[in-house]
Amino acid sequence: MNTSSTQCGCPGQIAGDFSRRSFLKNSSAGFGWLALSGLLADRVVADGQKTVQAHSFARAKNVVLCFMDGGPSHVDTFDPKPELTKREGQAIGAAAVSKRSQSSADRVWLRCPWKFNQRGQSGLWVSDLFPHIAGVADDICVVRSMLGELPLHGQQALLMHTGRITGQAPSFGAWVSYGLGSENQNLPAYVLLNNDWVPNGGLENFGSSFLPASHQATTLRPAGAPVDNIIPSDPRDLQQRKLALLAEQDREFAHQSADTRAIEGAIAGYETAFRMQSTVPELSDISKEPAHIRKLYGVDASDEHQRLYATQALRARRLVESGVRFVEITCPSFDGNNSPWDQHGLLKQNHEKNARVTEQSVAALIIDLKQRGLLDETIVVWAGEMGRTPHTPRVTPDCGRDHHVNGYSIFMAGGGFKGGITFGETDDFGNSVIENQIDIHDIHATILHQLGIDHERLVFRHGGRDQRLTDVHGRVVHEILA
């Protein structure tokens, strides 16, 4: 590729005198693009003239992000606060008011409706809301000191996925795809296992923005045909002839274009789609999974949402086994209008429903990866875009919690993260961070580090500057790494 557009980019870059235009001109009908990316998948281009090994030793090869859209309550899951029980119903006062959450001095503290217990050999605190995740407590690393920017779903979801509250930047998965390439040329490097709900912030959460289009997420549906047109309507030889014609037309157009990245993305998309037709239907079909694995995930649960989420979680394991670099699973929305974990009212009822739908499958994914020897090289991330306020306008049977970004919890498992630990602290009420404050840029930097990528060197030239996932922020949090 033309190295004027990329500095220390990705394995898919081509060193030496191979420009985009000459590559497109000389490739065989466009095929071989992804194959070459795969051959270079353990290398990065340092200066456009030579290739070097990846930035550092990689502890992990894959990421599975379990996105809990809407913001699970940190004080009801992993951050116990006995003081909330003692002070429930009392006004929080002016000192507890924060510009980063929905708060006012006359709001009152709200206790956790579930009991907390220490779990596993590590004694990690997990509430009764998560009985299955409690069973894998010794495998998870809980960060209790996350700090966001704005108490708004769209901005926080974009921040989590793209590193910017404004979006207009590649998603985390797209950067991983760009940085590592694909391990399986029959599959995209970045797959979104959607549950018929697009989070606030829209599809920008999963896009490639200024990176080549081939790095955006490929979406698999939870039910029915996983991808449109995945079953070919033409015989294979006819398809190949059509693709060859398209590639020839694209090559001709490339001669007239100053920037061929869009053309490369189109060709890569054609090739990936062609190969996916022989791979995705079989990979998506979980019917042949053993009964004990289906039971582990909850695939045959009575709740439809739980069945669909379990199906996607099981597919996530199959995708990781097949070499997909980055997989994201989204949550279903019960009414199709609101973010799943966004419980401004009916906290107990709706958090319990969200937990019932998702937490068994998340725990099963960790267990299944571990028993197959894959957890050491796979990072499982459980995270919402924010937490929930430890206070409410008034305590009533149907009250809830509001948006809270100045102290919340996420967890990681596998991939060289320490298990059975917590990192960081919030105050006695879970209202603000008091120790080891970190933000999503730090999490991005740390996960990239475990994948063997220096977040400051994974860049792409755009808009007159070298862009990166962490922008001008981010540090590797070595304290949570084994």
C-alpha cells in the first residue's frame, strides 16, 4: 500500500515498491488481497521499507467484548457499599453532587436490593444478581474505578467503542482488525453478533471510519439467516466470473483515482463475502454442539431473549476457534426502544431480567474457552458504557438509578489479565473514584498491549495527522496484568 497514508500500520500493509495502484493492477482479479494480508499477519510495517516483528510479545490473539448497553449498576454488581444500606433515604447533600452524573442535593441514597458475597478462592465480591458469573470469580479482573466523560448513552457508547465522544473514528474492533489482520481468510477479522438492537451512537460504534472499509464489523443476526445472501444464488464458477469482472472494472477505475482505499475496501469486501458463503452457515449452526455445552450457555432456555443471547455467545466461541480477531456481542432490548440496562425505574425487576438473559452465557463463554485451552489467548471483556447513580429522586418500590460516569465497574478475563482481583476504588457510596482512576483509553491501551500492539504506534494518517485509537491519551495498566 502507499505508505504516505499509513505509518506503522498493520500486517495488511505492503512494504517496498508495491503501491495501491500497482497492486490492484497486477493482482489476479483482485483475489489474493486477503491471502497476502494473512501471510503477513504476524508483522507490521515500520517505515515503508522493511517489515519487523510485532511491537511486543502478544499474550492474547482474540478479543470478545460483551457489551452491556445502557449501563449496569456498579453498586449492585461488583462494588458493594454497606453505607448505602445504612443511609438509604437520606439526602445526598451538596458535597455529593457531580456534573458527571444526574444529581442534585435533594436526591437520596438507594441501597442495593441484592446481597453481596465473597466468591471463589479469591474472595471477590459479587452480588447475588450474578450467580453464574460468581462461579467464575477467580477468572475475572474487576476494575471499579472507571471514569467517563458525559452521562449520555450515545456519547459514552461512542467513547467506549471509538475513543471519542463524537465518533467519526474507527471502532476498537476495526483498529484490532487493521493492526493484526485476519487469521482465517474465509472470515472477517471483526464480527458483530447483534441481538436486533443498535446501541445509542448508531452503527458508528462498529464502523471503520477513515480506515479501509474491510475493517468494519460484519454483522451476524441471532435468528434466521445470519447474513443476507449468504446462500449463493449463482453457481460457483459464475460467481467467480462476476467477481473477476468487478475486480477488472475496479482496477480500471483505480487508474483514475488519487485515493484507492475505497476501491481496495470494495474488493476486499467482495472477496470476504465470497469466502464467507462456504464458512458462515456451518459456523453459525450450533445445532450439532453437545447437549452439555448447549445447557451450559442456556441455548434452550424458556426466555426467548436468553436463547438468542446464548446462541450468539456460543457463536462467539466458535468464531474465536476459527480465528476471528475481534467479536462483539450486544444485548437485546426488551421493548425495542430503550437501552437494555437503562433502568431509571423498576431497577430490581429489569436488572434481574437483563442478568437472566446475559450472565449465564457470559460465564459459560469463560468456562468454555478455559476448558478448551483458549482463555489464555482470548480476552473476554464485560462492560457497559457507564454505571448507575447510587442515589435516586426518592425511594419507592419502582424506583431506579440514573446515568453515572464518575466511577463505575467493568471486568476482563483471560488473555493475561489477573484473575480474582479488583482494581481501583470508589468512595463509601460508590459516587466517585478515590483510587487508581482509569478511563477507556487506558483499557484500550492495555488490551492492545496484550495483543502485542503498542497503542502509540498503531496509527493511520488522516486529516493531516497520525490518528490512533487512544488519540493523545491512554496508558497500559500493568497492575492488572499477570
